[in-house]
Amino acid sequence: DQQVKQNSPSLSVQEGRISILNCDYTNSMFDYFLWYKKYPAEGPTFLISISSIKDKNEDGRFTVFLNKSAKHLSLHIVPSQPGDSAVYFCAASGGTYKYIFGTGTRLKVLA
Amino acid sequence: DVKVTQSSRYLVKRTGEKVFLECVQDMDHENMFWYRQDPGLGLRLIYFSYDVKMKEKGDIPEGYSVSREKKERFSLILESASTNQTSMYLCASRIIGEQFFGPGTRLTVL
């Protein structure tokens, strides 16, 4: 049972445009959400997070939106750059040590 | 800067061998984790440890064991490697909030 779902395995976006990566979750006990970026042959690196008491968090070109009623979060990257090409994982936590990760979305930013 | 290191980047082992994957973190984090990453399956938690000598099973612990004798070191053990354990193995540590990942070990079991 996949509690955190990323339904788009891949996404291609033109450089300079907006990239929108989506993530859905099923467990209403999740209260902390994160996005990680992963390049090939490297470990994931933390990108941005959001607590369930907020509906938006922004850090430079990256903004995460949380819609609790829809159990949906999204990551917006504006403007997209070729160096953003990577696999993006969303993750969720519900007050325990464990994070549940999604299956990832491969973003390709075309120059 | 938090540093999480893993003993090998690439490893090739034979079926039935005992395999040790080592992970060391330098930030005095209490929580440490082992994941495996497979295409289409994302990151799946194998085991985690919330303190020295303390461990809990994750979602896919079968065929694996772990050891945490010192706070900075968390070892993953494949008692008898099998071909379905060919994967990318990622170690992470955390004190609060985000997890910090090591570079990963690409293990191939022949």
C-alpha cells in the first residue's frame, strides 16, 4: 500500500519555464513533508520542507504547496534550469522516526 | 556541514556471500537509516536505529540485519546475498527534521 504517491514518473520542461511536480498521500496523520533531489550515482539531497500548519513554503526558485484537504503537495521550480534535471522524491512523516518516500519523478529541463 | 559516508560506492558479490555495508556520520545524530532504491519503487526503508544498540525494522527487513555499536556507525548486513538484493543502498542520518544521505552503494549480486 503506497502511502505516498508520485504518479508522474517523468516530466520534461523547457528551460526558463515552470516545473510542477506533484505528490499525493493517503495518511491524514502525516504532518511534515519534504522534497529531495537526486542526481545519478549520488545520495538524495534535501531541497525544501513544509509543516502541516502551513500551506506554502518558499526558498528561492523552489516553492512547496500543501493542500491538506486534498492530501496533495506540489513543488514548483521557477524558472527551471538545466541543472535542475534530476529525480525528485517527496517524503512524508507523521511524528515518528520514519519518512515514507514516493517513487520519484524524473525531471528533464531542456536547454 | 553534515557528512555521511558509505564504505564503498560500488560492490560486486556472489550469491551466498555475507556482505557488510558500512555507514558513518560525523554530526552526532541519534537516528540512522538504511534504504534501498530500485527503479519504480522509490526509497524503501530496510532498518533504522534511534540510538546505539537500538534498532527497528523498516518496511523490507527480510534478508537483512543491522548493527549499531557506536553512535556514528550503522552497518547493514546481508547474511547470504541473493540476486534480488542487487540495488542501490542509501544510508541516512537525522537529528530532527531532514535526513542527510550518504552517496550510496551500488551493490550487484551475481
